[in-house]
Amino acid sequence: MIRAPASVVALTRHAAFPLAVLVLAAMVLGLAPILVRLTETGPAAAGFWRFLFALPLLTLLTATQGSGESRGLGTPSRWMLLAGLFFVLDLAFWHYGIVMTSVANATVLCNLTPVVVTLFAWLVWKQRPGRSFVLALALAVAGAFAMAAGADGGQGTNPLLGDLFSLSVAVWYAAYFLAVKAARRTAGALRVTFWATLVGTPLLLLIALALGEEIIPAGPGGWLACAGLGLMHVVGQGGVAWALGRLPASVTAVTILIQPVVAALLGWWIFAEALTPVQAIGGVLVLIGVVLAQRASRLTPPAGPVMVPVQTADGPRN
């Protein structure tokens, strides 16, 4: 009988639960476009309220969960601060890029994040992707392209600048993933998410004020949407940060492509936004690509030592 290498068995066993958490977090984050639309504020202002409503719960959880050195707010590392900055840039450029260019172009360019993350991990961290993973990545990105191509929408107010903004989003979101991945080497998910959120809150408010956005929601529905964004942020980004401590950044970035699929389904259900056949096919391709990418990551032995969470007297280190 041919037995799988011990590294593969260990990776498979330890990856199952983090993958499940990551998928759930990605599905929760798929609520973001729906809730942003319901906030009745400007784009950056919606991000500000998202962060502000998330902070009380993040503070409570970070201060009370964990044990030993992992307990409490601690002090931020440079990676936590950079994660907050990159996430703010991601939100700001995304919201304005989608106004300036077509929805299709913005979606396609933004969904290049997994490509950026995978290339960085390969060139800098020497984590060479296997053929199966590359195929899965191509399939998922192609699905995202198909979803964008099948969407209706105008060309925007400044297509060239909007395309540049949207392309930069792929870089900013990739930088956020990599910064969180680095921060998770020495800190828990809650602490990383707390500090990234705390750093980003005033920055988003300054951006909203500088651009003359509508800051205050017009009614109770807007406030409820802002509160929903805060809860979504804690569960979604907290789950992603937790998974990044246990999974390769490239796999995490591919799995996050579930977000536009969930958003499209919710838009169809809540706002009666019809899905075209091309979008439906694209959504199926994304899901197949995500499943194949996860399978490839679990069956392909890593180039270096397998990193799995280590349980100590003070709790898990990753």
C-alpha cells in the first residue's frame, strides 16, 4: 500500500477546520456590498461606520479571550499597523474605482488579488505553487471575469483612472493579506484585527470628510446597516485573520473569491437584480476553482516544513 507522506497527512488534518472557517468568513463578507448600499452614506463613510461599530466588540473580545501572553490588547506590531493602512486603501480605492469605471472592469481588476498573493508568495517566500493549484486559481479568476462580463452597467465617469484605481485594489488587498499573515506569526487573530481596525477608523473618517461625503445615515435603516457592517467585520475579517495563521496566503486569497458570488446571490434575492446566464456560469466556475484550490493545498506537500498550530500551556500560538 502506498501511504501519503506524513507532511501531507498533517497538513490535510490540520487544514480542514481552518478551511471551513475561511469559507464561512468569506460568505459573511459577501454581505458587505448589500449593507454598504443600505447605509445611506458615502463609500468611505460606510467604511468608517463599519470599523467604528466593530471596535467595541473587538475590544471586548480581544481583552477577555486567550490566556497568558495572547490575552489582552497588547501593543501593535508594524505588520498590524500596515494591515490597517492597506485595508483602508483597499476600501477607498475600491469604492471610487467602481464609480469611475465600469462594474465589469472594476470587478475583474480587483479580483486579481489571488494572482498577486500567489506571485508574491512564490517570488519572496519561495512557496512555489503546484500545477493543480495554478489550474484552480486560473479557473476561479476566469469565473470572476465571467461574472463581471455578464453584469450590466455603464462605463463610469473616468474609465482610465477608474481602471487604475481598481487595479491598485488588487495590490492593496494582497498587501493586507500578506501583512495579516506576517502579523499572525506573533499575535492572535483578534489582536491583529483589533489593531488594524483601530488604525483604519480615523483614516476612513478623514477620507470621507476630505471628499465631502454624506457622513450621517439618514434614518434608522441606515444605522442598522452600519451596525450590521460592524458585526460582519468582526466575524468576517476576524475569521480571515484566524485562517491566515493556519493556511497559505494564496489559498486564503482564492477562497475569498466566494464573496462576489454571495453578493450576487443576495443582490438577486434582496434587490431583484437578475443574474445573467454568463454570471451564473462564472459563479459556478469560481466555486469549483475554490474547491480545487483548497484540495490542491491539502494534497500538495509544502516546499518547507509544515506549519501547524502549536498548542501550549498559554493556548495556541498561531
